[in-house]
Amino acid sequence: MSRRELILQELGLWPVWVPRSRAGAAPDGTLPSGTPAEGTRGATLDAAPEALLEGAPGSRAERIARMDWPALKEAVRTCTACPLHAGRKQAVFGVGDERADWLFVGEGPGAEEDARGEPFVGQAGRLLDNMLAAIGLQRGRDVYIGNILKCRPPGNRVPEPSEAAACEPFLLRQIALSKPRLIVALGKTAASNLLGTDASIGSLRGRLHDLRGTPVLVTYHPAYLLRNLADKSKAWEDLCLARETMQRLKAPAPAPR
């Protein structure tokens, strides 16, 4: 089965039944590339997953929740669910170990991320790499990095609720596929969207939260720390708590007495 057929199968659109007598069909009943197939409401076999979402059964979130990694990446790459797609150079999916214990979630791509297609690659990215190294971690090794938004907001402004809502199914599916032991929310936007709260970073720090059974810790965004050096000590406290939490999560369960 081809990759295209696997994507259609993942979306519940395969097999595509076509009468052999249809004009242009091959002897085995298949259609030439680009010919609309019955049951796809005008979608073609070459259409990207995000476009095919309109013709698949169930809500958009439900359909995204059935995707595997390749289909999810392609759906993000071709997403047009909110106006941000019109101004992007490319969508920024995420980077790292897809089965990592650690998941770090930021706000959204900046100009450099938009150009390179990878999150946290500018000054804030270098600081994040240093933060990871401080607790014995390294980008790409048991660490996955993503964002609330997959497309850059104009002027790097705070995401609109509708924009975050459009990207939410993608992030939730990334979490479901990677199954991290611990999520670290970097900054207020990440914390607000992951936890559904408008509380301040100060009130959310220092304790565990829950996202569908996965523990979440909150700390400052690296870009904020670049402007507010005095809070780096607080971020270090958060990282130490994250490391201690991971050690507890990985500790073997005590043997029954």
C-alpha cells in the first residue's frame, strides 16, 4: 500500500470504491492521479490530510485524533484552519524524540523558527538548550519540543484564542502519540492553553498540574528570561523540581509486602 493510501486509511477514507466503468478508470478500477473519488466530496487521491478532513466522518478534532505521525505532520504542513497560514513561510511542527519522556511546550514560532521550520532556534532556543543541559538533557535525546501554535503570529504577538483552538487538536495528538512522562509549559501562553487557566506564572509555579493524566510543570519562557535576568534563579528552581519529579516518575514501584 502506498503512503497516500495509508494516509487515506488512517483518515477512514480507504478503500475508495470506484465503478470500473467510470470514464478514465484503469482496467483494475483505479483512477488516474488527481481524479475525484466517490465518497470524498471532491477530494482527490493526491489531496493532503488537512484538505481531506473536510470529507471524513466525525469532527475535525476526532479525525486528527486518529492520525499517526506521518499523517499528522502532513496535516500541520498543509493546515488552513485559521488565518495565520496565509502569512507563514512554513508550519513548525515540533522537533525531537517522538517517544521522549520530556515534552517542552512553548508559545509559537518566531521569525527564525518560521524560516527554518524548527521551534526554539534563535536566542531563546540557545537559552533553552542551556536550560536543558543544566539538568542533564539535550535537544533530541529523550526530549521533544513543540509549541501551542504551529504558525507564526504577525509580529510575534500573543496568540488569539481562536488560533490556539485551531492548533489544539494537533498538540493533543502529539502528546497522545509521544506519551511523555512530564510536560514542561514554557511561559504563560503555554500554561494557559494547556491547563485552561488565566492564572499568573507565579501562582502556577512550584507544583504539579494535570493534563489528561500527564503531570505538567510551569516555568518561564526563555524569551522572557532574556529580558528579565533576575527570574533566572526562579527558572532554575523550576528545572530542579522538574528533574526531581522525573526521577520519581521513573522510580520503580515498591515491591508489595
